[in-house]
Amino acid sequence: MADSNLTTAPSNEQETVLTASRPGVTSDSPEHSPEIKSEVKRPGDQIFEFFSTASATLITVMIAAIGAFLLWRAIPAIAVNEGGIMGFFTYGGRWDTTNVEAMKFGIPTLFAHTVLVSVVALLIAMPIALFVAIFLSNYAPSNLVKPLGFLVDMLAAVPSIVYGLWGWQVLGPALSGFYTWMESWAGGFFLFHTYDNSPSFATGRNILTGGIVLAIMILPIIAATAREVFVQTPPGQVESALALGATRWEVIRMTVLPFGLSGYIAGSMLGLGRALGETMALYMVVSPLIDFRFSLFDGGTTFATAIALAAAEFGNEMRAGAYIAAGLMLFLLTFVVNALARSIVKNK
């Protein structure tokens, strides 16, 4: 009878079973591992971590230093600008930096021309780059993927001044007939209206020509980025869609495009960043013009081309400061574009 009131101590096997039945407690838990070993880093890992951290820090410091330099040089010029900082953001007339004690300059027209020509380039390049990326990743024969991809990538290696010469001497004059035909029936629309001081169609040095040249320049960036993401589509998703009877296009529409949308957007924003800061090609292809009238058949002056045109004035620090202020706005604009791109990609 006494034995029935005694509780026998559990054996080792029973203890293991009881422990395993307790939620959150395993044989690897701290209760069974009183001494937790700290992670041991190998020398190679430590070296790699150091250089990775140092590189990221260096890039951040360099970007901050560039921004600080532009701000430091721009503030004195803005201080003597007519209207001060408000005039800098509202004055859209011709820049007058002759009197360094009372200069007149502003960025509205530069901003508008920069955005307009970049958006035109993006609207032309994005669909073409998408089709190129889809073809190379899904339709092209395997023995042609590398050669065709190499040819597309080669477009990014062509110097911008070569694009400028080609656009100035070849593309612009070649499009003169097309521009004349378009103006004959669409000239009443503000995007295709011409004015007395608009560039001649014989030269074709207008915003539309500049947008086409920029589109060719940024196309390989968008196509290469999108293609690299498209080829990473999980094979299981593709095979599942094919097993359900989907056609090749339906597979692309239901699996490849949703999976690679973020990469496509990221590549497009990288291309837009390149277009915003392009100098030599637009300097040669687009006729300089101060007024902004929202016409693709007009000339224009972007942030980058305005700085290039005024290189002779950089001997004076105050005059140079006015154009450095424009460079600061271009710096901030590209920074905002990249930040928006990262935000869109993160949400996708």
C-alpha cells in the first residue's frame, strides 16, 4: 500500500519525452545548453565585413561631402540674388550675372526643360526596353541570348558625345520631314506648337530629338536590369503555369512580369537618373532656349547644359556659385528620384 503512494523518479528516456512535450523547449534550448557558444568569425569573414562596412561608409561620406560642397558654394551666390532664395525658385528669365553684387538667376525653366526631356526619353525607352528584356529572357534562342545581350549592353558603352554628334548631324535632319508632317496637323496642340524662335525643322534641334537620343542612351540600362530580374523567375511558377495550359505569353503575363516588376521599375529609375544629368548629348542636339512653353518642337536648356554653356564664367567664384546652385538642385532632384525608386521597389 505504501508503494502506491510513492512517485517513481522518471528515467532518462522518460525525461526526454516529457521535455520534448513541453512547448518551446527542445533538446537544443538553453535549459539543456547552459553554456551558449558565441559565434566565431573566421579571419576571412572579418576582413570581408571590414571592407564592406568601410566601402559603404566611404560612399556615404563622399555623397555627403559633395552635397556639403555644393551648398557651401551656392549660399553666397543665392544671398546676392535678386529676390534671394525665393527669387531663385521663381525667377524664370534670362540669367544676369554681370553684376556680382546683384545677380538675377532662377531655376524654374531649367527644372521644367530637364524634367520634360527626361520624361520624353523615359516614355520612349521603357516599352522598348521591356520588349527587349522579355525577348532575351523568354523568346530568344539560347545561342543568340549572349550575342544579342552584348549588343544591347554595347549601347551603354558609346560615349555621350558620339550620341550628340549622331543626333545633331544625322537624326535631327532625318526627322525634319516627320516633324513638318506632324506640325501640319497637330500644330494646334500645345505639345507640337511652333513659335517664331523655335528651332528649324531642317536641323531638328528640339526637345523631341533630344528625348529620342536620351532614350537610346538609357535603354540598355533599363533592358539589362529588367532582363537580369526576369531570368530569376522561379522555375516552379513557370512550370505550374505551363502545366495548367497557359501559353507562352500568359506565362510571361502571370509569372514573369509580376515577379520582375520591381526590377523593371528600378532599372527605369536608374535610366531616369542618367537622363536627368546628361550634358554633352543634349548640349549638341537641343538648341538652347530660355523660355519654357511646353512644346516638344521648342529648344531648351537643362540644368546640365546651362552649367556647360556657362563654363567661361567660372573664373569668378560668385558667378560660378550661381551655377553651382543649379547643380545643387540637380543633385537633390536625382537624389529624390532614386529615393522614390527605392520606395516603389520596396512596396512591390
